[in-house]
Amino acid sequence: MRIGSKIARARKEKNLTQEQLAAQMQVTRQTVSRWELQTAYPEMEKIVQLSNILGVSCDYLLHDQIESAGECSKKHAPQPVTRLLREVVGKPVKITFTGEEMDFDVNNKRSRILDFDGSWAYVEYQNGKKTETKLIQIAAIASVKLEQEEK
């Protein structure tokens, strides 16, 4: 089961409408709808907030192979950051960085995560008219926002 389905299921189990959840999360109802439809993904801090409001673990929300909130354990798959990166590989994203680890070439610019390994991500981005690639530390990433595909 995917993250969007899990958010919708947990929200319904708590008898919350998308509007009520959005108000508690301080986002719009459309944002909650996009999360549930998986056209957008919540940022890490929003996943933590979702888990608290919905009464489920972050592991439950992030791991596809965990089908119910009760079956979470340490033996399941990768870390949450790895899980999120896997979801956005090859898709257009905007990456922001923690203050002290700012990468001005890539920060908040349309880019693509091509691959990742351990604590590094291989990112492609536009620098003027040319396309460049760069290795960035995953620990320096504050957020990854999924962008719409260009037509």
C-alpha cells in the first residue's frame, strides 16, 4: 500500500474529513487531496505531524510493504529518507537545504535526483543554458518538493 492510500485510510479511521485534517496540518484541503492522490508528497516534518495526528507511525506511512499500522518494526526496509528519495528519483523536484549546508547551485531550483547511495545523492540541474550534475550530501537536504512534469 502506498503513502497516499495510507493517509486516506488513517484519516477515515479517525473520522476526519480532508478539510479537518488540512486545518490541523495548517495546509489546504487541496494539499491533503494531492497527498492522498500521490500527485504530491508531504515534507518530512509534515509526515511526522501526520503520524501524530493520525495515530500511526512514520514507518507505517513511508514503507509500502507495511500494510497495517500494527505491523511496524525495525526489520522493515530502508530509512524514511531513503524511502522518500526512491519515490522521487527521476522526477522533477525542488530541493532546499539546511542553513549551514546551503548549496546555492541547486537550492530551490528545478532539478532531478538521478540516483542516491548511502549518504549521497546524484542531482541534475540547469545552470544557465547547460545541464549539470552534482553529488550532494543527503544530510544537507531540508526538503524535497515534487514538481509538475513539463509538457
